[in-house]
Amino acid sequence: MTTLKEQLHEDLTAAIKARDELRSSTLRLTLASVTSAEVAGKQKRELSDAEVLQVIGKEAKKRREAADAFEGAGRTEQAARERAEGEVLEAYLPKQLTDEELAGIVAAAVAESGASGPQGMGAVMKLVRPQVEGKAEGGRVAAAVKAALAG
């Protein structure tokens, strides 16, 4: 079975052969980020698939934030490119939870922890985070928990 990193390399090769500039540049940058993460510690190591997914998630988030920034500055062409790059990366990430699914997980965690009010945020987040890892952004999760505790 191929690792996620190997899959990225294979897809990059295919994109280059197909002369798909957007896909190949996006995968190149992502693989560069994976390599950076591998050499970031005291010694070089191979990242697990879960860690590679985290890197891809960060890269996708950067693309979304950059697209919003370009949009705000009236640079729609740049924003469209960032969004397209984000879509290439989204294909490698687990399917994101819908708002309803996220709300259900949060509601169950609130009930389980017995937390109420803003001071219960940490306890609920501790229960929710492992269940939504990689399937929902931290900001979305925090907002859902905040809403559940306020309501």
C-alpha cells in the first residue's frame, strides 16, 4: 500500500506529464511543505500519513485565507487561483463534517462533560477534538462549542 506522500509524488508526476500547471505547482509546494516538516525537528524523519494530512490541511487553509484576502483586495483572478489550488488539496483530505454533524458531536460532548457556560469550553473541546481531527477546522469547532454552551 502506498503512503500518502508517495501518492502525492505519483500525482505530481502525472500532473507534469499532463502539463497540468495548476495541479503540478500546488502538489510541488505541498511536497515542499511536507519535506520542511520532516526536517523541522532535531533529526530528519519520515512523516506518518496522519502528519502528512495535517500538512495538507494547513496548506489548504492557507489557500482559503489567501483567497479571502485577494478577494477583499479586489484581485479576483488571484483569489480564483488560490481557490482552485485549495480544491486540488481538498481531494486529499477527509470529507469535512457538515454543520449538522459537527453540532451533533458537540451536543453529545456537552452532555457527556456536563459543562455549561464559557468556562466549560476546554472540557468540551478536549472531548470533541479527537472525533473531528482533520474533518473540521479548529475555528469552526470552537464556534460550534461556544454556540452550544451559550444556548
